[in-house]
Amino acid sequence: MKEICVDLSIYPLEIVQRACHGFTGRCFAHLARDGESMRVQFAPRDTTDELADIADRFANALLDQTLRVAIAAETSAIRELIVAQAFAEADLLDRRDAESDYELDVRRIGTTR
């Protein structure tokens, strides 16, 4: 088992959790809060797996997730605009009701079973 201590004033809990998630295929991650720190314990999934470089890889994952969250915050307005435009161009409504005569009853609402 390998333990890493993360300062939560530098890396918020969300970042630590995201970084840990990237390792769940390779090992088990256990989180324990210790005041303003988070203790992250990594245990191998298989007895043959080594965790020698896990601290370095986890440090890189923390930086990666920090950058991803920052980019997402910086680009949220443009992403929302792109999604809004995509939905505005897509006709999500069934126009048969709006473009037909009420006497045609295209939905067969007035029909008894």
C-alpha cells in the first residue's frame, strides 16, 4: 500500500477525487480527510502490481485535473452557447400538430377505441 498526503488548500476535494478516479483501473484508492489534508492510500488490485511510480503519476493527475477544471470554467459560456445553438437549429418538436388543421386530427385524439 502506498500513501500520499494532499494539501486541500492547493488541490480541492473535487480535484483529488477526479485524479483518484483515473487510477481505479490499476489500483484501489482510499480517501481519508485529515484536517486540511487528504490522505490517499493506493492498494494494488493484483499482488503482482507495483505501485512504485504511483506518487509521481498521481501528482501529474492532480495537475491535469486542475487544468481541466480551469479550462471548463473558462470555456463554459462558449460551450453553453454552442449547445444552445445546436438545440435551436434542431427541430425537437413534432410540428404535425402546429402545422395541421384541427379537423384533420393527425394524432387521432378524437377517435374512440
